[in-house]
Amino acid sequence: MSRRCLSGKGVLTGHRVSHSNRKTKHRFLPNLQAKRFWSDEKKGFVTMRVAASTIRTIDKIGVDAFIRRYNVKV
């Protein structure tokens, strides 16, 4: 399974920089969580693997609006 949120957030790359300013490659992974949401349209729980920031968005606009906005297949 890819490390990508349903909203499009994914892995970023960059450098770890030491005190002596040496740079080593580093991957910044999204904070993905498996979470169940109650869907009024489906009359049941929907399990999605989303980032923590996306969980806050779903709490704000609702899971059904999120599914319509991002064309999520559940």
C-alpha cells in the first residue's frame, strides 16, 4: 500500500543537516492513520487510511462531503 493520503498528501524528500552542515537524504512520511468514519449516506462505517490533517478536515466538513470533493471510492 502506498504512503499516500486520499487527499493527495504523500512522501516528501529533503536533507537532514548536521551541525557541521553535512547533508544526508531523508524521506518525510505523512502521518497516516487508519480511521473509521460514520457515513450517513451509506448508513454505516467507512474505513479510510488518511493523514491526521485530513482527519481534522473530515471532522469539519463531514465524511460524505469529503468523499464527494475528492472522488473517493469506498
